[in-house]
Amino acid sequence: MKGGLVMRDLHFKPIVPLLLLLAFLGFWLLWKNPSHQELHATTRLAMGTLVSVSTWGATEAEDENGVNWVFSRIKEVESWASKQIPSSLVYKINHSPKGTLLEVPEELVTVVHTGLEIRNLSGGAFDPGLGYLVDLWGFGNGVAEEGKIPETQKIAAWLEERNKHHDFGIQWVKTANGGMAIQWGGFAYELDLGGIAKGYAMDLAMESLKLSGIPNALIVAGGDMIIAGSKGGKPWRIGIQHPRDHNKVMAFAEITGDMAMSTSGDYERFFMANGERQHHILDPKTGKPSRSGLISVSIQTSTSIKADALSTAVFVLGMKEGKALIEKLDGVEGMLVHENGERWKSPGFKGQWLEGS
Ligand code: ADP
Ligand code: MG
């Protein structure tokens, strides 16, 4: 018996350290070799903001392929949805004479229809047709940098034109080949998809990652983000910026699985004039920056297109009506911050306030 044991010990002794050494070597190689790195992060400029794509568990080649696809889809959306690019479809629509009939692709129909759906849900607080007004204030065309408030008469003229129609002022027409055409309604209905197209692009971006075989990812573009899967079995951890202190995180969320989150704030693009913060979220009822009292609104829901538009809508609606809209909608959660210090989040919102924030 004893002899047998000794024999076995002798037999196994050199193998154990060898296995240990091999295991160590394996771990070391995995760690050193970037093609087996588990977290990849890429940041590039797109849609006028920094877009960062983090993937977990993909090889370097998979990640590179997925990320390139993400940015090419984002660029594609930008190329037709931006109202600043003269070759874009939205530019073409906005610069056509009133009443022009223009055939449009399904993508544009989807984005504008979703925008109009949120417009109806929010009683007009969100509106995809504020192009003229947004330009008047200089947001999106760089004029805001000069810090000038538009002439009151110009805002009044826009509001007057707006009030002539009960509906949105543009018509959809089915074409003979089954497609869709838009009949343009004039300057009071210039398209501005700035509050919704980024969200749509984020949905396409995440879809591209999934189709390229990457199920675990986080894409962040300014205040919008979309999440899938996990970070190596752990949730993705996301900070929500303090609306009055750039360097501070006000809340954080830990999320696993499919979810989109969008934050709208009055601190992203603004200038000071007349002692007031003139920011980029406009109230279609006044033609001026929203004065609902809310300074930050985060929305969580299943798609980025809805999260994006709803965060803008709730921002304009304010605390009371904003809360009511969130509570009314299935699968929509929100976190609201008022300038008077009041804070609210819906029970299903995935996230915690940071102590002392
Ligand atoms: P960000 O673009 O900074 O993420 P939002 O998603 O809140 O911010 O969208 C703001 C943009 O949407 C503005 O820059 C403008 O182009 C457009 N916009 C402003 N006010 C409204 C509104 N009430 N409804 C729809 N779009 C709006
Ligand atoms: Mg938005």
C-alpha cells in the first residue's frame, strides 16, 4: 500500500507543477495578447458628439468589425437626417417650396412617425417640426454661440403660422408604387430630428453589433446610451451627470440586458442672456427655451428612439405632467430633477442617487 502511494507520488509530482506552469502561461498569454482582451472600448466623433462603443468578450477582429459597422450606420443616418448637411434629405424637404411632394424612404417615415406619436402622447411638448425655431435660436447652426436672443416678432410669426393648423401641417401621400411621399407644409413645419434621430441611430448601432455576433455591449453618445447583455456576467455601470456640476455624478445605474437610456438637460447646449439660461430644448407653445423647472430628465425604455424623444418631451412637460406621462406608459421609467431641488424617480427606474450629490 505504502509503496503504491510512493510510486503514485513519484509519478504525479512532475506533472502538477507542469500543469500549474501551463495554466499560468495560458492566463499570462490571454492577458498579454490583445486579441483575447475581454473589454474593448472605442471612441469616435459622430452626430456632433463623442460616441463610445464598449464590447465585452469579443475578439479584436470581431470588435473591430462590429465597431466599424456601428459607425457606418450612424453616418448613414446622419447623412439623411441632419438638417445642416445640404445633401441630406431633411435639408431637401426643408428647403422645398411649401406644398412640394417628395418621395421619402421608409426610414424617414419611421423616424418622423415615431416623432409624431410622441408629439401626440405629450400634447405637443415634443415636436419633430421645430426646424425654423431651432435655427432662429441658433442651436444646431452655431449662431447660439453669439449669445443673442431672436427677435420677438420672428418667434411670434412662427407661433402664428403654427396656430393656423390643428394637425402637424404636413401630409403623407402614398405613391403609385406603394411608397410614401411627404407634402411639405412650409417654414412653420421644418423638420428637426435632433431630438430623435440620435436615438434611432443608436438602435441601429446596437442591432449591428448583435448581428455581427457581439451580444454584450454598451454604446454611449452624449446623453444617450444603449445596453445589451453584461460586462462579463456583471452589470454595465453608468453614471448620470449632475446638471449643475460637470465633474460630478448625480446618480448611477447598474444594468444587465437590453435597455436604452436617454438624459436631456438644460446644461448641454446653452448661453446666458437676460440673466437666464437660454438652452436648446424649446417649448413649442412659447417658441422659447423650456421653463418647466426641470433641469435633468432621464428615461429608460426598450428602444433608444423612444427614450431620446421621451426625455425631451418630459423635460418640456415639467414635473407634474412629465411624471403622469411616465406613469401612463408601459415599460417607461424616469428620473426627474427640478431646479428647486425636488427629485423623483419611478419605482422601476434602474438607478440610485449618489449620496451627497
Ligand atoms: P441632445 O441632442 O443634447 O441629446 P435632446 O435629445 O434633448 O438633446 O434633443 C434636443 C434637440 O432636439 C435640440 O437640439 C433640437 O434640435 C431638438 N429640439 C429642441 N426642442 C425640441 C422639442 N420640444 N421637441 C423636439 N425636438 C426638440
Ligand atoms: Mg432627447
